[in-house]
Amino acid sequence: MRKVLAFLVSAAILTAVYLQIDVASLVETLAGANRWRLAASLLLLVALVFGSAGRLVLLAHAAELQLAGRMAVKATFAANALNLILPGKLGDLAKASLMRDTESGSVLPGLRVCIYEKLADLLAILACGVVALAVYPGSDWVLLLGLAASAVVLLMCMTLQQVPRTLLRIVHLAPTGLDRLVAPVLRSWIDLISRLVHRPRQLTAALMLTLVIWAGHFLQIAMMAWALGVTGPWLELISLFPIIILAGLLPVTIAGIGPRDAAMVVLAGPLIGYPVAAALGVLFWLRYLVPGAIGLTVVPEFMKSVKPR
């Protein structure tokens, strides 16, 4: 039922978007895209997936979990395949099955790492948005300060044990039912942060790699825009990409289709033209389809690796 609802929401938003633009101009823009530039952008996209697999290995080892690089690559591509049908990139959580505790065999430590990985992605998106807004003259300072504050708070939650410890003390004062539900989660998060901060080099390398990966993602999106004939303004356009990415993470649609397209047209349309923005929204689907299609080829082997566990 949820999948049907997500499909209907995506379809409704797409219909509303395309009713507001000239579909003939959209088709003409897509037909005139430079194939070589588009192919280069997709090669960069695949390289970034390999980078994400390397980041997962760093986080797993920092959390005292075993994960081979080859299996991390397969799991990352398989997760991209699952994200084609699951909302909010929940397919990434499937990677947790490969990072079990060596003593108990529990999948929960791996799940914590996968959640931490997604938070690192969000932190990098916010940080890149802050840099883009800070560099571009005439930026909205309220939005800039809001993104910066969000990034600082998120970084504190990911690296300081004092934050979940404080929340744990507050929860102990709450009704018993809430205490039983939230306290184990907070204790588990404290344990993860404790493991990570005791390996600062690996943690720092993983977070810095995440920044590089998302800088690469924004470059890849800009290359797709370049393939459509866009020549700028690049700083203002790139400053919009974090907001567009965040819109696609809403867990009420299929793979972010709908909200992301609407955000692309509404925000980027005044800069590059509404038909071109809509065309870039269509090409954006390739960011999920290409890694997902590659992932489909390794899903059977990935599932065999999971099943014996």
C-alpha cells in the first residue's frame, strides 16, 4: 500500500510540474544534449560510488567491524539497486547485513554504521551548501546561517558523546515507556561514537572523503547541466543543488521523483530556463538508474553473501 501511495505522490507532483512547462521545449532540450559530456558525467558518477564504498570500509573498520573492500563495492551498488524501489534511500540499510558483530553476530552494529554514513552524507551536503552560499555574492544570509547552524549541530551529534549522554539524562526523567524505547538507542549511539573517536584518523578520513564525494556529486550534476548547454551562473546554480538533493530525500515518493523535479524547476528555472531545468530534472533520474542498473547485476551475489549469515 505504501509503494502505491509513493507512486501516486510522485506521479501527482510530476504531473503538476510538467503542466507548467513547455513539454515540446523539454523534449527538444533533451534531444540536443551533448552525448560525450553526459557520458563523462555518468563515468564520474560511477567513480563516486566506488568512493562511497571506500568510505564505508573506513567507517566499518573505525567501528571495529570487518568489511572487505570488494564486498563493500558490491553492497554499495546493490544498495543503489534497492533504492530504485525503496523511499528515502532505505536500500542503503541493506549494507548492514555485511557488518555483524564478531561475537554476537548481531546486525545492529552494522546498522549503526549505515545510519552514521547517511548522517555523514547529510553533513557534507549542508557543508557544501554553506560554502557555495558563502562564496556567491548576494546570498541569503538567513539561509546560510541556518545551514551552518544545522551542520554544526549535526557534527556535534556525530562526534561528541556529551550530546547523547545529555539526552539520555533527559529521557530518564521522562515517562517509563519513553525511557524503555529511547534509552537503548542513545546508549548504542554513545557506544558507536566512543569507538569512532578512539580512531580519529580513520574517522577524519571518512568525513573528509565524504566531503570530496559530495563535491564530486555537485560537479557531476553541473556536468549534466553543461551537457544541456548551460554555461552558468555556476556558483548560484551549484548553491541550489544541496536544497534540491534534500528535497529528493523525502520518504513519501519513489526514489525522490517528484519533489526533486519540482525543486529543480522552481529553484533552477529562473537561472537556466524552465525547460532546461525540467530536462536537468529528467537527467537527474540517471543518477539513480545507472548505479541501480549496475547494482542489479550484483544483487544475486550480494544476497548469497547475506543468506549464510
